[in-house]
Amino acid sequence: MTTFPNWDAAKDHLCAVDPVLAPWIRRDPGACLTPRAQPFRTLVRSVVSQQLSIKAAQTIWDRFEALCGEISPEALLAQSVESIRATGLSGRKASYVQGIAQEPWRLEMQRYTTLTDEAAIQLLTEYRGVGVWTAQMFLMFTLCRGDVLPLGDVGLRRAVERHYAKGERLSDTEIETIAQPWQPWRTVATWYLWRSLDPLPVTY
């Protein structure tokens, strides 16, 4: 999949239901989430990016990609944990990405085509080190699921609190209530809220 399905329809819906979000969408009408048809790469990058800012994650990823040459199971398994840690990953994350490389068959796309979002997340989190947030990034950037709301994402929470609550902390329930009109396009809303904090398009 090279384009996110129904992106323009999603933008129209969000602009119609949310006057706070609409200006961010209209600011850059040609921008869109670019999916990758590289499920292994996407999941590994999501693990690398766990609990890091966009900038820090990009710096480590650049080193990691330079080390491996290509992001494939074979390339990762050819590296030692020590060499992977030298790129900036923790020992635990180095172990996680090599664990994914040992079982790449779990990421065969046909396994996911008929699954609900919840079932796909359950399957992905069978990998050690892959939690709900990491699985949600996979749903957004590889499976192109349109209605993912990653409540564990720091960037999403910061953006919602800034634009809808004058910077005050919000609970999961409060964010879900704000996001309710975005359905069934919460993935698209999340992507634009990320860009409201950092114009660099988020990708995995």
C-alpha cells in the first residue's frame, strides 16, 4: 500500500467536526501519512523509538541504519548486541529487535488482513518488547488502520492538552471524549496533532 486509504475523506470529516484541528489540516493541504510496505522495518523502528522524542529517536535510528546497512532480519542477526548498543539503544531494546529478527514470519501481512485492530495488537504484542503503543504504530504506518488512538503516545497527549485544555493534564477518558468526533479517523487526527508540535512528518 503506497497511499493511506481515504485520506482526503478523512481530512474533510475532521475539518467538519473539529474547529480546533481544522487549521492544522488546512495549513499543509498536500501533507499525508506515507505508509511503508516494509513491516519488519516498521516494527523495529517503532521499538527503537519507544519512550524517545522524535529528534532523539531519529538520531539513534540513523546510527542503527548505518550499522546494519539494511533493515532486514539477516542484517540484524549479523550484529552483536554490543554493536547495536553502540548506536544508542539500551541492551534491552537491542535484545528486543534481535528477537523480532528471529521470528520475521510473524509479520507476514496476510496474517493481519482479516483481523480487527484489537486482534492485530494482540498478535504483535506476542513479540517480547512490543507493547500496545509499538503495535499501534504498526497498525497506523503499515496496516493503514484509520481509527487508531495511541493514548500512550507522549506527543499525542501533549498536543491534545495544549490545544484543547490550555496545557492542563488530561486523563485517558478526557482525551477519548475529545477524540470521539474524530471517529473513524483518529489515526489521521493523531498524525496532524503530531505535526502541530513538530512540522517534520512522523514516519516509521
